[in-house]
Amino acid sequence: MNVLLTGGLGFIGFFVAKYLLEKGYNLILVDNINNYAGKINVIFKNERLKELQKIYNNTKKKNYFNFLKLDLTKDKDILVLEQEIKKISGIDITIHLAAYAGVKYSLKYPEKYIKNNIIATQKLLNLVNKKDFISKNIIFSSTSSVYDGNPLPFKEENCITNFLSPYSYTKFCCENILKTYHKIYNFNVVILRYFTVFGPYNRPDMATFKFFYNLLKSKPIYINGKDISRDWTYVENTAIATTNAINLFKNNNNIFEIINIGSDNPIKVMDYVNLIFKVANKETKIVIKDYNPYEMKSTWADITKAKKLLNYNVDNNNLEYYLKKTFENLKKYIL
């Protein structure tokens, strides 16, 4: 089976690519290796590429694998991708993870989110709609940020009307573009709404990396509101759910599904930070700041649908173990 994975060197994309290679899929991996999340993010991406090449070299059955550094907002790069796809006679599944993520950066640079999320997605879908593709099957990564204002736990059928940031708005726009392509062009679509992902190679602009960084540098940790909570989701569980979504396209020619990928276990950020102190065997000062009006106070995923459709299972007793794995990875780059 031929898979196109965009954003394949990103935080989640790397683990998705890893599982795809280990399972023997033919893989075209696309990433533009940008530094919007910080210079260390570029270091992470280069490290991930080396690791993926190592995994591929160690596989007994050598299926097709190629990495392309491309910008999906540029027509010339779309043409390069189109020629690459022709080499393997089309694509069975497109997993579209490439995006500008994060709330804070989107407030400062909304135009970049419109360009790299909405416009890039539109250009990619136009490519997928061409006859050179084998199938119009697409998995899209969305976000729990679209749920603001809904009752907890968040359910896929909730009405989405309130957006706190350009990031959440652009992701929801992409969801609606995909719904339109499903209705008009017969695309098969699975939208995965990810909840607060953490783990090794954690993106530097995210809370988990910042908490570990400030702790190891003996700097204060800042929390925006004492009672805020998040449905922390380990990155490898997220990646497994994403690759399991491929099975939904088998013998199904009319699919449009939205599925939450979380832990169904909201934990206060304060408690999460104290657990980080425990796994690192170190403490630092915690500073409670005013609540940030551009962030949700709580997230909580109803994962009933994920369990049913994706065979998705999470062990919420493993949070400390997952944080230990995250700590062992991140400290190599922080210290």
C-alpha cells in the first residue's frame, strides 16, 4: 500500500512514519523543516529523519521510502510531489499532518496559519483529486481547540461555533473543506481531533517541553490559572490511532468520520507539573498567573468512538512512565 504522509518529521508525524515503515508500507514523506516552533525544532526534525532512515535500513523487506523537503503552499513544490507520486503509480492513503500548530503563535501571525493550514490543505486536496492518485482516502489531523464553549467531555457531535485563536479556526476551516470534498468529489475522510499530545521530541513551543526546560534550567514554571486541566495524550498512542485509521478505508467507499484522540482523563496542569518534578527528581518554583482568555480552561475527550472504530486503548495508569520516557529524551537536548 502506498502512503503519502505530510508533516512526517513533525512531533506526531515522526511516530506515524515510524509505524508505517515498521509495517512495510511504501511511504512518501513530506516536510518543509521550518523553524516556527524554535531552532531546536529543526534539530529535532533532522534527528527524526536520521532515525527513520535507520529504521528503513534495518527492515528486511525494502519497500519504497523517500523524503521530500517541500512547501505545500508553493505550486512548484506541488508539481515535484506529483512527479514523485507517479513513480510509485499513485497513492492509496494520504495522511495530512503538516500544519502550523499552537495557539500563541497564531495570535501573533494569523496570516501564516491561513497560508500554511488552509491554503496548503486546499492545494494538497486538489492534487489528491487528480486521476494519478489511486484513491481519494485522506486522514486529517485536527485539534481539540475547536471545542471551546462545549460541555465536558467533548463529543464529536458537539456544535462548533466558538474559536479562541486563528489556529483553531483554520483547523475547523480545513475540516469543512474536507467535508465539501467528501460530498462533491467523493473523498473518503477521517478527521482526528488530537488532545494535548506529549512525549519524546516534544515540540519546543508546547507546555511539556517548557515545563521540563525551565525545571532543568532551575527557572520558574508558569501556569496560566490554578485550576486549568488538560486531557494529556501520549504521542505514541496518538500515532497508533492515526495508523489504525487506515483500516477504516478497507471495503468502505463512502466514509466521513470525526474521531477524538485523547485519554478520557483530564488532569490539572498543577498535578501534571508535580509529576514532572517526581520523574526528574528535581523541583523549581511554580508561578500561578492569570487565566489566559485565549486558552480553554479544560479539555476532556470522549473516546467512545475511537475505541469502537480504531480499536483505541489507553492505560491512564502509565502517565508517570510516559513522562519518564519524555524526560530521558528531552534532557539530552536541554542540558
